[in-house]
Amino acid sequence: MGVERVYVARLVGLAVFGPDGERIGKVRDLVATLRVDASPPRVLGVVVELATRRRIFVPMLRVTAIDPGAVTLATGSVSLRGFAQRPNEALLVGQMLDAPVRIVESGEDAVVVDAAIEPTRSRDWVVGRLAVRVRRHRIGRREPVQVLPWRAVTGLSLTDRQGTEGLLSVFETMRPADVAAALSELPEKRQFEVVDGLDDERLADVFEELSEADQRNLLAHLSPERAADVLEAMSPDDAADLLHELPDAESDALLALMQPEESAPVRRLMTYSSDTAGGLMTPEPVILRPDATVAEALARIRNPDIPPALASMVFVCRPPSETPTGRYLGCAHAQRLLRAAPFELVAGVVDSELARLSPHARLGEITRYFAAYNLVAGPVVDSEDHLLGAVTVDDVLDHLLPPDWRDRLTDPDQTSEVSDA
């Protein structure tokens, strides 16, 4: 667009033109997504008022030019659905201007008089700077406006502007990994309030994405009964990893509180070292009998609750179909299933030649296995041809990265170190 910085107050009322020069409406506001940390919020789009007074949302990626007298959109259709603000969004003009803030360095109270949006290399726009005026109580004198980086003020983050109920509604719209990153940035008291407000299934999903230190801290906050319920809702391999980090007496007590059918696979995983295939695997891959059809296999891997890596293949075994299974026959890759007729049996498309992982295979061997066969999941089979589970590439990455990689990922000053690790 050729523009390095735009102050949003100057955009209000500007004409909005389509790619053919037709006037669509005028700018009424800009929408940004709020964050829980100090990172600048991303600008999502523009609120445009049509000639009919209807206000619609135009994504920022559709904006091709911002000039002193107009905003121009790219080719393509524009949704005429009325604009509806979401809980984690803020209107830059309607809600951010005149908002009270505090300047970090001086501790002075101030008010926002304008906000500057800036493009990034990834073609996103962020609220990079704020024009603020310090609040004074002297009559007849106005303090000069200061233009400060976003990080230089506090009071505008999601946690500053939302109560716990508001945060919970925002977190409902976010991925578990993003909720975990946001949760780790909150003060401990606020963390506990959010954890208390999440249901067990959602909290289990978030726990799986937390660092070990955050997991232990939040688990200690829960009652033993609720902690056991959350562990039951977690993937067995993640639950086993978490219990491995606790003192034996504490992990034994939590296992005793879990339902026997839920604790059994966790106990099996805990018999293996955490850096072996047995310790890394999930005991709940997609398992089919040889008389299942391709259509059944595709239906199983379409389940949105199955992680993408696990959905990359199905494992074909003789009964029983729960791990440890009957005799392991081989696997069927998702791409192969897509090329087969729906009525074919999975036994006809099974790959019986793919090498298997021993439950005692160490991390280095597992890494070479994935690299050699270009896989994102692999079968773990014992010496008697029973399928015990499957290792996925994300499990391997979790153990290859430094132990504190999740903490470092949420720290903007250390993200480059993570990529170098």
C-alpha cells in the first residue's frame, strides 16, 4: 500500500471505493482484536457505512490503498451482512479513543487521543503506536500529546478491559493452544478464576497445551476430585506426561480417583520411559478391523476431535480393536483411502510393509523413522504383533524442543531463541 503509518481518527468519514472506482460507502471505524499480553493488537478490518446507513465489515486484506482522501478495496465481493462486534474485538475509534491508560515508564495516568496502525511484513496491520495526553488537574493548561509504542502503556489489553466472564466468552472462540498462551500471561488470581470457570473437557484441552510449570501450578489449585476428572478428559499420553512430573504419592492418589477404564491406559504408558515410543505414543489411534470399508475409515478420520496427525492413517488389526489389539496387519494412509472406492475393504488397501516402532525405541530412532518414511504418525507394535498405540510427530517435537519452549514462545523477546533451539 506504500503507507507506513496511518492515524485512525483521520480515516473516519473517508470515502470507500471499489476496484472499478464505484463509491461503496464511508469509513466509520476500524476493528482490532484485543490480546491478553502487551503485544500490539492486529487490525482485522474496516467498518464501512453504506448509503443505506447499514454498517458492514470489510477485512483488512481487502484494502489495497489508504490515501489521504479515500480507501480503495481489492476485486471481489463484499459481504453485506451487518457488522456485529465479537467479545475479543475493540473499535479503535468508538472504544479506544478517549480510553484511560497508564504510561509504564512514568506511572502517569493518560487518555488516548489517537491510534496509529502500521503494516507488517506479513501484510497484517497492527496498532503500533498510541497518541496519548497525560491527565493533569491544572486549570487552563493542556499537556502536550505524546506518541508512544503500544507496549509503553497499560490499560487496553483484554484482561484490563474484560472481567472473568468476558474472558471466558472470548476463550470459547479461541484454539486451546492460544488459550493456554493467554492464560499463562494472566496474574495467578485471574488464572484460577478462569480455570474455575472452564468445564472439564475444555480445561483438559487447555492443559495439554500448557507448560509443565503451569500444569503443576494449576493442577495444585484444583481439588483432587476435579483434577482427576480433568486427567480423565485429557489424552492418555498427555495425562501420563503430567503425572510423571508429580511426586509418586500425588500421582498415585490421582490415578486412584480416576475411573479404572480411564486410568488403565495411563498406567500402561507410565511403565515406559518418557523418551521412548511407548512413553510418547497415544493408545487411542484410529483402529479398524480388516472387514471395515474404506467409507467407514474415511468417516472415522473426518471426526474433528481427532488431531490431524492421528487422522493421517488408520491402523488395521484383528479383534480386539482396543489397545493392545489383536494381531496388527498394517496401516492405511489417508491419501490411499481417498483414491479407493468407498465400498472396498480396508484390508485391500493396507500397507503391511511399513516398518513398526518398538515401544522401547528411543527418541533418536523415532526421529530417524519419521524422517526416513516422511510420516506424521507411526505404529507402535510389541514383539507379539499387538498394536499398542501410535506416535505422532507433534509428540516427538514436544520432546525435541527445550523443556521451557512453551514459556519462551509466549515471551516476545525469546521467540528467536526458540527458532534457533
